[in-house]
Amino acid sequence: MLSLSVRRALAGLTVAAAALAAGTPAFAAEPAAAGIKMIVSDVTVALNGPGSELRPQWYAEQEVTLTGAKLVYELSGLTDVALFDGDGAGSCVSESPTKLACSENYEMSFGPDGITGYFAALIKADKSAKLGSAGTVKATFSADDVAPITETAAVRVVGGVDLAAGPDLTLSRKPGAAFDVPLVVRNAGSTEAEGAAVIFNRDYAFESTRKFSNCIYSSAGDVRACVFDQALAPGETYRSATPYKLRADTYAPSTAVNQLEWLTPAELEDREVRGAAGDGGVLKLSRDTTKTTRQADTNPDNNWSNVEVNATGKNGTDLVAIGDKVTGAAGDVVTATVGVRNSGPATLDFGRAGSPAATIRVNIPQGTTVVGAPKSCVRDGDENWAYYCDGSYLLVAGDSETYDFRLRIDRVVADASGRVVVNEPCECDRFADDLDLSNNKSAIVVNADDDGDGGGAGGGLPVTGPMGAVGAAGLALLIAGGAGILVARRRRTSFVA
């Protein structure tokens, strides 16, 4: 039978995610109308340990840029537990041991994809704090033209253990081949660990092949976390393994990474890991032979290990530009849908690099004006006739990413044409090994003659009108399996599942 803490960890992980509405405005929304939401997770703090971080997340229904952002933390209900600056973006000052005031001198921009890394706080429990005590931390966020937003999270003081991850591992496999990922954890402390948990931060190439009842899986069937309801003796090492195969559409040659993080079941309850438990047997840890009190890790720096799989052979990608044909009279507003399709055979996964798999440049046809552009598209400088659109970090073989541009026809020009270009050359980190460059350009045609070419995927008329210099690649997104969020400056890449 699962212990109380393990059952709660699994129950918390199986909560279904509520999707935020994602609008596509041409410009950033007014702060008061942006639909801003803040999330503050519960915190488990080890008695006399190094402390646990508070990292709020912000989301908005529309893209928004804030000025004058402030956040005030207030801790209550606990003795000998204090707040400290967590060295996040923004400046935090302790007004008292239980009150931390933070401010940001620069703009803070985010949208439906969210952001974190601002105003990080650290909560520490002194050795004289009461084991098992619980309280709350209240976080109040405000900014110019934004009404205060207050969220409250639970804080609990628990016993400390030190779970250390096993060694890193490197394998080589062809796409489609099966392999096991070893799970190795050692209780490096002097206290028995009443259970353990592991989170998988994996690249797309890792495909789970079994579903265990004590593990949590995404809607696509990929393992996100496992909880082990068994005691780990001090100084002992425990092992298990999870079966995978390298997806058949893995780009090759390439390297895929699965980062394992070990933590206690109580700490896992605080994480935003979502999914459903598997319907198979129980995955167990076995002691390597060559309880009721909550616990937290006293040395989180040794919790991580990496499994790298080198995909061997040749498996490339053909990206195809998608154009469009629209018609209308002078004064009409029409919608041109453009984009990129991954014709395979391999999927592109740039998640660990934090950059888009495909970026398109859109040159607007002459005689038209953009009156509405997608949120992920930015103008090339001050020009309104050229845009860059960044896609997601993952573009699966067979999938397309499209963008709707609302164009006002100022004057009718027969066969007025613009162009869509996929991953044009640049001095940047961008996919440049396309199998067929001939279909990386397509046309946007307004009021085409019957004999006119253009539109569709891979075709295209020559562009009329000026050609600007190559601009910046645009916005870079980050995530790691599940749901990814933007991370503020001065922080290492983080993942919120």
C-alpha cells in the first residue's frame, strides 16, 4: 500500500491541466486587459537545510509588457523560518525575517507561454524550527496599471535526507531501437529516506514503451515522473530501469538527452508535474548488493544525472514553405495563412537549445498593409512589410505551423506578391541542413490572374518591392517535455512540466 505522502504525490500529479486561452494580437495588450495570472507553488523545507526556492510563474491571455513590477512575500504561521533573496531577476530586500520586498527596474514581458525566474525567494528553516510545522507564504504582485494579484502557498518543515543520483551514461542507437534507462539513486545521508521520486526531463526522441502504476505519463504516453514507496537505507544504492525506444523519426546523426532529477515524494507534491498514472505493474527499486514523516533533500546539487543517446545513421528533414492566394477589393481586409511544413522523415527538436525549429520570413505583398499579425511574429525593424515568425522548438514530421496575417488591400494590384522563406541563412543557431532547399520559398499572392502561379507549398512568384536586410531571428522559447515557459535573464534554463 502506498504511504500517505506517496499517495498524495501521485494524486497531485494526476490533476488535469487547464489550458489558458492563447490569443494572437498584433501588438502587446494593455496591462489591465491582458488577463494576468500568477502561480505560486507549495514549498517543502528541510529542517536546518540549505533552503527551498520559491519561483512564481506568470501567464497572460495576451502578450503584455509591464513596468514597475513589484512582489512582496509574507511568511506566517511558522517559527524560526525566514525569507531570503533567491538571486532571481529583480532586486529583493528583507524588511524582516518573514517579509521580503522585490522590485524590477526593467520591463517584464510575457504571454500565454508564461515566464519565470523573476523575484526568486529562498525559504530556510533553522535547526530550532519545529519538525512537521506548517504555515503559509503570501505573494502579492503589482505593476503599473495592474491591480494587485495575491496568491498564497503552503510551507511545511520536514526532516532532511540526501538523495544522490547515479553516474551519467552515454549510449548509441539507431532510430527505432529499444534500450533501457538505468535509474540509480543513493541515500548519501545518515537518515533513512521514506520513499523517493524521480522526474524525467527528456528530449522528444525518448519514447516510453511501458506504463507503470507508480509513474505519471503525459497524454502522449511519455513518462514524466515515478514515485517509489519504499525505504532507502543510509549509505545504500538502489537501482531500477525504465524501458524506452528511440523514436523512428529521430533526427540522425544527433544526440538526445534525458535528465533525471531525484527528490523526495513530499518535494514532488510541490512540483507542477501533470499527467495520469500508468495501468501496468509497479516499478520497484532494488538494493544494489555488489515512513510517515515528510522529508526534503539537504543537498539538491547532487540530485541530477544525464542519459545521452547518440542517434546513429542518416535521417534528415525537409522543411517546406507554405504560401497562400487571397482575393479582395480595395478597402477589404483579407487573411493570408502562411507557414512551414515538416515533410520528414525526421522530427526537429530544438528544445534543449531553447530555439525554434523553424523561423519564417514573411514579405508582405505590395498594395497591402498588415492590420493584424500573430503574436509570435515580429516586424523586421520599423518596416511593416517584413516579419519574422518563430515556431515552437519541436516540429514533428508531418506537422505544419501556420500564421494568419490580416491584410488590408489599399489598392488592387494584379498578381501582387510577397514571399515566405523558411530558415533563411543567418549568423545564428538555426537548422541549416534541409534535405531540399528548392521548396523553402513560397509566394503570397493577392488577386492572382487566372494564369498566375503562387500560393500553396513550395511554389512561388518572384517578390516585387523592396528587400530588407536580414533581421534578428526573433523570440526564443524554451520547454522541456510537457509545458515549457520562458525564463528570465540571469537564470539557468529551467523546466516546468
